[in-house]
Amino acid sequence: MPDYGWWSILPPIAAIVLAIATRRIYASLAAGVLMGVTIMAWPSSGSWLELGKTVISSTAEGHLWPSLSEPKFLRIVAFTLLIGAMVGIVQASGGMRGILKLLLPLARTRVGGQLVAFALGLIVFIDDYANTLLIGPTLRPLFDRLRISREKLAYIVDSTSAPVAGLALVSTWVAGEMDYIQQGFQQVGVTCNPFELFVASLPYRCYEILALLLVALLASMGRDFGPMLDAERMAARGELTYGGEYEDELLPEETEPNRWYNALIPILLTIGAVVVLLSLTSNAQPAEDGGTSSGWRWWAEQLGQGDSYIALLYGALLGLVAAMGLAKLTGIRWEQIRYSAMEGAIHVLPALAILWLARALGTLCGDEHLRTGALISDGLKHLQVGAAAMPLVTFLVASLISLATGTSWGTMGLVTPLAIGVTFGLLQADSAAGPAPDHPLLLATIGAVLAGAIFGDHCSPISDTTILSSRSSMCDHIQHVRTQLPYAGLAAMVSILLMIGFGLEIPPSIALPVGCVMLTAAVWFLGKPVGPVVHGASGQNA
């Protein structure tokens, strides 16, 4: 396989820089793909004409079409379209307005609205995609009414999707994480219980914990900073920040009834169906049948090993059918139901287009082509560092790979086994007996992988969850990235300090409370009050 060296890092970096600089995400992603294909085709091209033909054909047939037609991605497309159609029907049948009316007693202020969003983000923990696509549309009318910016909604949705799914003991992430941990210890010839190590590493996942804490702090303290402060002040003054394309055309007239059950029942059915289908598609066996776990651990493995693509697809289909049936039963005509479903699906098409291009770029940077992530991770092997520095080094490497490739999942699969092997070897050199699998530095390194992967994911404009968060909140995508970056950076800076402490074997029971105090102080000194809310001003929907 050709070695493209550091040229392989140029396409994702160029796409990210162009997206932030020009705010043209489609063109930036396409430019990244074209640059990557050109780098691969350049050595074998004899002329400029031949190079141009190769780039065009390879881009279309070698990367864009395979990325679109890949079965798992098609299930993601179908799931997203079904959720969009369901949301359209729920809105048109009064379900969203009914949910809004139910939430108003809990969210009469900006603080209450943000805390409600935070709580819902914690509740929908089963999957990051489901979290993003269900909570964003549900809370958008509430945030508009309370004069909270769509940028803040996108930030809350994004910061409670992957972090919550990654920390939850029962989610679509569990099996993958345990498999990567087991791979890491298998390569050093050590037998371990991956679920026990997964649980033991949770307190070391400081970025995820601090990212969630930061959401609650910003909401409860009523303070913001950076570009988010500007967006919040504009929203509080009632100034138009989203443009006509982001207006909620599907909301029913004020004279129509508030049918909360038209929203709550389809959403609950979707989540319930996902849980059931994850269990049905899993091969995990309880201890009494020859498996390795029992009780709640078995349930966690059962759901974690299920086929999330199938579960999400058919769960969304059931939710759509339920939304259609409830809308018909409450007097909505079939013509209006079909129109609302179509409009809801159309609303998510831009997100799917970005996902498609981002997936093509991510595949191009993968192991079969440019090997961008492998290049960065290979540098980890040659770093002359001690075991105490491995949590910090692992966090930084995972962050860089996730930022460049836009995938936290791919980063985990690439970095986890490698980081475990390197850390184990360094510890083994200091001890003739070798370290135990639950050695604090090994646990801190495992935790640093996912923490770094999610941090890079939060900063990357080509990340799938970042894309879905902005679109489900009807917020400009690059504006979401710009407003979220300072918050993600703050949580990462405090996390880096804590990981230095983990390297010095300071336990999480001491490090995490210190980190919470540091984060609270940072919000107080950096943040400023948004200011008074102006009701009745033109611009946003009330």
C-alpha cells in the first residue's frame, strides 16, 4: 500500500479550515475529497489531462457512490428520513405544541428551558443519533418562545448525545467500547473482563463528565462567553438570526388543540422499539447459559451488542406509523399527513448531504486509502514518553484523529488497542510481574481515548453528530461549530489538567471535584450575563 506520509492529513485539515473560514460546508467537504483523491492519483498520472480524468472518475465512482450505497449508511439515511417525517407529522398534528405546553411549567425562564433540555438529553441515553434527532425538533419551539438561541439548543443537543451514550452502561456504544478494550489486552496476552474495565474507566473520562457539567453550569448560572454570548444576546433581543429557511412552517395554528400525546406516544414507541430490537438482535448470553455476565451487566452487554442500525431503522418506522395513526384519529386529513411527512423529510435532506460528503472524506482518510488516522497514531509508538504521560498523550492523539476524520467511533477502534498496548509495555518495563488490567494508568488511558474522541468530534465540522445537532436544531452548521468550540475547548483544557493528575496517580475521587471547581470558576470569570429578554420583538417565533 502506498505511503502518502503527512500529505494524508491535508484533505481533512483543508476541509475543516475552509468550512470555518468560508462557512460553505458543502464546498469545503467536496474540496477535501477532491484533494484526497488528487494526492492518491498524482504518483501514477503521466499528464495533467490523465490526472484530471482519474480524479473525476475516482471521486464519483470510487468514493462518492460507494459512500452513498454502503448498507449501513443507507440505514442511517432511512432512519434520519423517517425521524424527519415523524417530526413533521407530530408538529402538524399539534404534538409539539402540546409538549411545549406540558414543559412550560418547568421552563418558564431561560434557565428552566436550558435545564429541561439538559435533563432530556440525559434521559435519552440509548443512542446519540436518537438523542439528537428527537430532542432538537421537540425543544426548538420552546427555545424560540423563551428567546434562547438555536445555537445554544444545538450545543446542548450535541453535548448530551455522544457524552451520555458513551458514559451510559446501557447504550449502543457499550459493545464497541468493550470489544476495543478486549482487543488491546489480547494483543499483550492478558485476559480481562472488558465490561469491568469499561465501568472502572468511567471516572477517568473527564472530558465527557466536564462537558455535561458545563452545560448545566452555563444554564443555571445564566452566563455565556465567546460567540455564544453574541448569539444569546441577539436571541434575547428578539433579533432575526436564522433567516426564512429556518422558520417553523409546520407548526399548527394557535387555534388548533395541543395534543401532547401525538408527540409523546411516537417518541416513546421509537425508543422502546429500539431497546427491544437491540435485545432481539444481540448474541450476548447470560452466565447461566454459558455467558460471562449476569444481571444488569448482561443487560448492558445484550443491548450493547445488538444491531443498532436495524434497531434505529425499524424503531423510527414504528414511530412514524404511530404518528400517522394518531394524526388521523385526531382529525388530520391524509393529504395533510402526507404533506407534513414529506416536508419533515425534506428538512433533514441538507444534513444527509453533509453526512454523505463527510462520510466520503472519512472513508478516504481511512486505512484502505490515505491512512490519516493510522499515520497520526503511528506517531504515538515513536514518542519517547513514560507511562505517566500516556493518558495525556492518548487524549491529544485521539482528539487530533477525531478532529481530522470526524468520527469518534473510528478513533476509538484505532487508538484504544494501540494505547493499551503501549501503556502496558511501559508499565511492564517498570515491573517484572507486569501491571494488572485495572492499573490506574491503564484505566486513565482507556478513559482518555473516548474523552479525546468525543472532544475532537465536538470540534469537527465534518462530524456526523455535529451535523445532525445543527440540523435538528435548525441552526446554521458552521455557526454551531463556532459557538461550541470555546465551550468544548474550556472543558478540554480542564480535562488536560486532570489527566496530568491521573498520570501522577491522583485518584478521580480527588481530581474530578477539583475539576468541577475549576470549571465553575472559569464560567464565572469568563462568562457574562445575557441580559434582559425582550418579548414581542420581531424576528423569532414566539
